[in-house]
Amino acid sequence: EQWQQSFPHQTFSYLVCDLSDPVSRADLLRQISEAGVSYSVLVNNAAAYLRGALLDEPAGQFAEMWQINVQAPYELIRALVPKMIERGQGHVFNICSVASRYPQPGSGAYSATKAALLNLTSSLRAEVLKHKVSVTAVLPAQTWSPSWEGITLPHDRLMQSEDIGAAVVNAWPLAPSAVVEEIVLRPQQGDWAPQAE
């Protein structure tokens, strides 16, 4: 409703999905297929960030993050990108993380899932570039989200989610002869970690 008010000349629709649940994901893809809608952009943005050291994090925590951070984008890509290939146009944005390259203590499993997504992104780019489908990896560092609830920091210490969205939007309308393969975004004051300040 808020989007409709902000963009009154556009039409919006949405489907609800629990991306951690394989059954819910399958239902989402079925509904998209049955709707027969045309799409040109896929943004894999949903993620789970659960802190914990590799050796003592709760059992199942890695599997939970894997389902959302890797398995869900993998299934969406496999289901939706073939239509982009058929039309000879499309753009996939995978929201990875700076942690996919520079893991920090206490987030090893999260970093591993984001590293897997980054490699999935690179593999996809190599496979679809001849079909005129663009693929961009977005690697933000610490950005305000529900994951940071309870952290007391100045508002400008972490990035704003709107800035990540703006980076994606600005990378999209390039001519077909160009692609932004990777976007790295960091807080202006540098990465933040609990032990750093």
C-alpha cells in the first residue's frame, strides 16, 4: 500500500513466502509460474544472520542460514532465469556480503553461506553472459536491519538499507553492452565490529 501511494502510476502485487521452508518456496515458484507474469529483474535480498562461533553455535544454525542465504536464491535462479534467457534480457542481483570475503569472529557460518552465494553469483554470470542476462554481486558491510536490534550506536555508524537499494537501482539501467559485476559498500567510518569500538 505504501509503494502504491509513492508510485501511483505503477501496479504492485506480492506473494508471501517463508524462504527458509522448501514447501513454501515451491509454492511461491508455482504461483509465479501460474501467474504468467513477465519479469526482468530478480533481487535475492532475503538473508538470515545468526551470530555464533563455529565450535559452539546451536545445532542447526548453519543449516537454517544455508536454506535462506544459499538454497533459496539457488532455487529462485533456476526457476526464473530461464525465462530471462528466452527473452534475451534480464538482471540478477544477489545481495552477498563483505563477510563473504572477510569473515569476522562470531559469524563464521554466516560468512560461509555468503561466500557460497558469491561463488554462485560468479558461476551464474559465466553461464548466462552469452544470453544477455546480467548478474551483479552486491557486497554490503554493516547495514541497519533487524539483525542489529539492541545495538547502541550512532545512526550514521552503519549504512542505511535505502543506500543499498539505491546502488542496485543505479546499476540496473546500463546499456546492454555494460554490466556492473560487483558493488562493494562500506560504512563511511569503516567496518564496525563489537570488539573494534
